[in-house]
Amino acid sequence: MPTYAQLSELLDPAGTVLLTVECQQGVVGPDSALPELAREARSSGALDNVARLVAAAHEAGVQVVHAVAERRPDGRGASRNARLFRAAERLPVQQLTGSTAVRVAPPIEVAAEDLVVRRLHGLSPLHGTDVDALLRNLGCRTLVVTGVSANVAIPNTVFDAVNLGYTAVVPADAVAGVPADYTPALIRNTLALVATVTSTDEVLRCLKRPGGRG
């Protein structure tokens, strides 16, 4: 893990954005379309850690962006070029635009200054969405990636962020996937090669440093 000084330099509030990925009711909530993933996100503490990071970001003046995956009731614009997408069409809980399923899940609190970006297709909140343009307009240099899942969306997000020139920071205990032992293996063997891996407590320590709003 990086030293406090190294991480603190990366997490300058003026150039940092905290991104939550698919932390929505229909994914990590009690009525999830993916109950195994929802249980892991909650039992591991990952969802609570995302909420802690979001609250600290609000206090420190760090911009928060919530990335939500959804689909239209008629399916227009949705991807169908992978088995995952076709399986999602048959799930009992659908991530339909305007439904409870696509609301950011408690205990995460969405503030008035947060940005909520929704996508109808693909695997990553950065590819083919407004997120990259928004990050650049916000002066983002460091993107803190949190949420689900470590199986698909999180690695896609990290790779896309790095390819677009951002420095990715991953609090390892604020992401989740299934099975439980897959997430640490992914982080250790893959994400650690391209991102700065740290912990929720270390990020909180930097956001609450003396002299900041936190």
C-alpha cells in the first residue's frame, strides 16, 4: 500500500472524484436481482465502507459521482452481445429506468451536489457515457473507484480510467464480488498492477487531514 504522504498527494480534493459503481437498490439492496452479490456487498462491509467514503467526500469537498446501470422497459439501446446481458433480461428484478431498482441504495446518501450518471448499455460507466467528459470538466486527476462488482464493472472501470489518463485509487474493502475470495485475488493479481490499492480507513485519513474541509 502507498504511504500516507503518497496517498495524500493523490487525493487532493481539488483533483479527486469518488465514483460509486452500481451501488443501486436492484443490485446491492435487499430485493436485488443478484442476491449473492448483494449479500457479499453487505456482509463484507463493502457497502458500508462506500457509504463512509461518500460521507467523508461530502465533508471534504470531494466530488461524488454515482454510476447507475439501467434499461428501458422496451430494451431499446441495451447491449445483447454477451451472455451476461441476455441472462439479465430474464432476472425477476429488472433495472428499469425510473424504478426503485435504479435508486442509489442505503446507507449511501446522495447529496444535492452529487452527479448521478445512468447508462443503458455496456459494462463500464466510463465507456460510451458522459462520465469522462464530466470528470475532465471537474478537473479530475484521481478517480477513487468503489462499488460492484469485482467480477465485471470494477475492473472495467479501472482499466478505462487508466486508459483515459486518470490515476485510479481502489479502496480494496469498498468493492465486492462473488465468490468472496475472488475480490482479493483480482485486486492482488490484476488491479494492483494498474491502480493504487489502499483501504477505506486510509482514504478517510487523507480526506480528514488538517486544513481540509473534513
